[in-house]
Amino acid sequence: MFFRLFQLTLERTNFRIALTVVGISGVCLELLSYFSDQIKKMGEELGAVEYKYPTLIPIKTMQNIMYLSSRPESLNFVSRLNEDMNLIDDFSEQAKTIESDVDMSRLGSHFQTDMINSSAVCFHTYAQYKNRDLNLTDKPLIIGAEGKCFRYESKSMRTLERLRDFTMREIICLGTEEMISEYIKNVTEKIKLLFEEIGMNYYLASANDPFFVEEFSIQSTFQRTFGLKTEVNARLNGNSSKVAIGSINNHKDFLGRSFHITNNGKVINSSCAAFGLERCVYAFLNQYGLDKKLWPQIVRENANP
């Protein structure tokens, strides 16, 4: 289960407790693995090649889409001490009084930051193919990947619904506009099949997303108007609320332009289907509870013991 204290609190408060990081085991880990396996299988059926990407991503990479200026409040920077022994000794002395948070301003020029913890898995894919021509002909490039992602969202962070440190599995597609359109159609059908097969109470809805950070308000309106982002929403608490457990995103040629990725000389289009695995677990347990005997048979039989 979750760490024991979290398990007890979860049962008593219907999943409402302020946490930003959690550890899980037992049926919760079984469910997380189950959702990961099902989404990975979905990608494989679409022709995805599996990758394992790092957690860290260079600031230089993210500045291809000016990410730092779009959502600075959500960033999780990774810092290191400058390579200066006097500064290191000074920090070591000051660190003796540190109990939890490190006040970076008080420590002055001790730190340097060139990395952030990635907020989405697919950014690594675009960095991987930056400045390349993919020379695709009859089928797109599809990549499957799972990784840890990090977003600081202040008071919105609670239980598995919204974590600072969470697990994301994505199916990423790069190709022509026609290839992307076909991919979105196919992945949408597979998502519907998966969640209907396991009996999840869910619905699809149009939304917007901060992938588009140039003139953000205009771009997000454009995205909503033309249906470029579809959220997979799971109903909670007897349908009185919902949580987005996944999304299907059509980036058009935005990320192709930003990372200078082409296909036979023409800027490439891209899309990704992304799922927050802890959110999938949270939604499923909200709907079916912790007792495995009450789960749908297909989940009960296929979740790893």
C-alpha cells in the first residue's frame, strides 16, 4: 500500500491529505504497474519503440520553447555547488544550521543551475531529434517512454491526484500532418477500448495546455478552439468531481519548429498521448476501492500479484 500512515489517512479522508511525494506498495503498486503495462502495450500495437530517458533535462534544451518564462512557478531546479573550495567550505559551515529548506538567496553565489527536473517525458524525444531530418516515408516515428516528472503546483498538490514528483508514461509520435491525424485517431480508439474494457467511469473533453508558450493566451485559445488537446477525465466521488488522468495532444508543427526537426526537408508535426500513472491509480481506487474482490475481473486477473 502507500506508506502505512498514508494508507490509514487515505481510508479515513477519501484521499484528501496534503502530500507532495509518496511511496507506494501492495495493491497500489500493482495497479500502477498494470496501467503502465497496458499503456506500453497500446504503444507497441501502434509501433512504438521503447526508450528510457533521464529525469534531468538541460535548461538549454527547455529554452527551445522558452519554457522557463511560461510556467516559472512550477519549475523544479537542480542545483550544484560551484567548484570553488572556499565557497564549498563556507557552505559546509552554513549547512550545519540547515534543517529543511535551503535559502538560496542567503547562500549567495554558492550555487549554479543548468538543469531542471523534467516536467514531461516527451521533451527528451524532441531534444533527441533536434536538428535532424527524419526522412520518414510511409509511417511515423512512434516512441514509448516512462519517466519521473516534476511540477510544483503549490496548494493544489494533494495525494495521488496531484504530486510534485510523479510517474508519466507517454506514446510520442512524429510525422507528417496526415500521419499525426491518423495516429491521434488510432490512439484515441485504443484509449477508449482500454478504459471501457476495465470499467473506468471516464469521459473525453477538449482542453488547453502550456506546450504552446509563444503568446500563450492566444495559443491556448487556438488549441482549445481547434481541438488540439483532449483530456481523459476520470469521474470521482460519485461523479461530483473529476481528475485528468491522461491527455492526447496535437502539437501541430510547434515542437518541430522549436527543435528544428524536419521530415524530408519540411518541418515535422508531432503528438503525444500522456498518462499520469499515480492519477490512474487514484481514480481507479476512488471508483473501486482497495478490496481487490470488488475490482473488475480483467484488472483483478492481470494486475501483478
